[in-house]
Amino acid sequence: MSDEQARLGQLREKIDRLDQEILERISQRAECAQEVARVKMEANHGKDVFFYRPEREAQVLRKIKDNNPGPLSGEEMARLFREIMSACLALEKPMHIAFLGPLGTFTQAAALKHFGHSVVSVPLPAIDAVFREVESGAAHYGVVPVENSTEGMINHTLDMFMSSHLKICGEVQLRIHHHLLVSPKHQSQEIERIYSHQQSFAQCRQWLDTHRHGIERITVSSNAEAARRAAQEPGSAAIAGDMAAELYGLDMLASSIEDRPDNTTRFLIIGREEVPASGHDKSSILVSMRNKPGALYQLLEPFHKHGLSLTRIETRPSPSGTWAYVFYIDFEGHYEDEQVKQVLAEIDEEAVELKRLGSYPIGVL
């Protein structure tokens, strides 16, 4: 046996021992998770028990990233633990997660990134349908897009919060990479039309104008629907992501064709219960102000006075009347924080209506 073979044999034996230790540790963790579930059920007999704790999972994942010794990156290590936690949670009762479908959309990718792959994914045809599914209790949580770094806010999502009693329980950011996809069966044919969602066309406008100028662009309800059509129709291509390409068996003619390399979409996790503080949180509110001079200043001044950082402010038409507006505001902090309590109390004194949409952990992954 050569020196190389001997060294490799020793390393493989070490890997085998480590694999066995990892297997035993994961099994022990799963048993602890089952015991936690039993304690909760005994203490809340006959009541609805929430096994998923967004703030607790955010704390665990942050600690994993902070304590990670390498050589794997903190992000990669946290993803591994995300899947372990997802599988342990599913031992008692797999969660049903509603998302803006169909299968293969970026929203499904965001749902799996946040909850792991041990959940039951429930695709729905529209954002309002996701809200209804969670409101009815048919799904534990929902995932909806709220803003894109290139194209801005998703107004339909913001408008749904005006009438819904659901809370924001979390957020997840997803880097969006668009690909030009074709069916391998039709790859030799000239492309006559390209299908995609209107947001994707907007995010790839410069690339399309340069490389596929003059080809018909047909807007459909989702990128997954675009991929489905491209898989069936000769002379068709789709702009979609990795999940849709894999799901419908499409090949990439061009990859990462988005105009901005940092193209990112933020998604919200919606649920029925409020989330306790995790130590690194964000809050969202809707505010309707009286239509008078200085109204916007009165809304924003308390944030400056108490040192709270605003991360987003958007204006939407109010359903209560013409030329009336509602402000959607994201800011750092939790409703339990003393500074936040003071700010909201001062805003409430001047506002026509103040609606708290939720405090939730800032996205870890």
C-alpha cells in the first residue's frame, strides 16, 4: 500500500467515525424535539399548540452563524441546521405552508428556504388566496412577496393587510436569478416567443433588448406557468428560475440574465399569532393620517426623536375615500421595546388609525 493510500484510508476511517457521531447527535436532538412537543401538549391540553417558534428558531440560527468555526461558511452551516430543525419539527406534525403558486415559483423557493423541506407546500393561484388559506386555518403560515430590489413594492400584498387580521411572523430574502429556458425537445427550433411574469420581464429588460430584440414577449401569471408552456410549445422559451427549470425539464440557453446582479426579492411570512421578541427584530405598521399640513412630519418625527431606524415607508390609496392615503412603514425594533412603545403611542395620538401588522425576527438566511 502506498503512502497516499494509507493516508486516505485513515482519513476515511475518521470520516466514518464522525458520520456515526453526527447520526447519533441528530437522533438525540430529534428525541429532545419530541419531548418538547409532549411537554407543550400536556401543558395546553385541548388547546391549539404552536410547535413552531419563529423567534426561537431565529435565535438558534443566529447562534449557529456566530459560533461557526469553519471551514463551511456561516450561511451554509445555518442552512444545514435549518433542515435538521425542519425535520425534527415535522416529527410531531408537518406544517402546511401556503404560497403564491404554482409549483416552481420563487415564492416556493423562499418558503423552503425559510421553513426547510420537511413542510407540506400548498400552492395557491393568488396572493389573496394565500391570505384566506391562513385565515381559515387550512395552512399554518403563508409566504407572499412584498418587494423587489429592482421593481419596488408588491402593492397587492400591502393592500391585503388593510383588511386582514393576519400578522407578519417573519421575513426571508431571496437572490433572484433568471434564466432563459427551452425544452430540449425544441432546442433546435428558432425562438418565436418568450413567456414570463411581468416582473421578470422588467428585471431582464436590458438583456432582452440586447440579446433577444424583436422576439414576442408574452406575460403570464407566473414564471412556473411560463416554464410549463415552454416545455409544451415548439418555438417557445421562458424566463424562470432553477426550480421551474428542474420541475419542467428545461435547458438553459442563458443563465443569470437579470439586469442587476444583486436582484433580490423580500418575502413575508404571515400567520395568526404574534411573535415574541428575538433580540434582533423588525416591526411593520399601517397608519392613516389626517389630511392636513405637516401630517407626514408628525408621522415621522417620533421615529427620529426616539432613535428608531426606518427601513421602508410606502404610500397606498386608502379604501376609505378619494385622495386619502395609508402609510406602510417598516422599522427596526419590537413592540415590546420601550422605545417602540413610546413611538407608537405618539403616532396614535395624531393618527386616524394605527394598525400593528406584527413584530418579527429580521431574516437570518
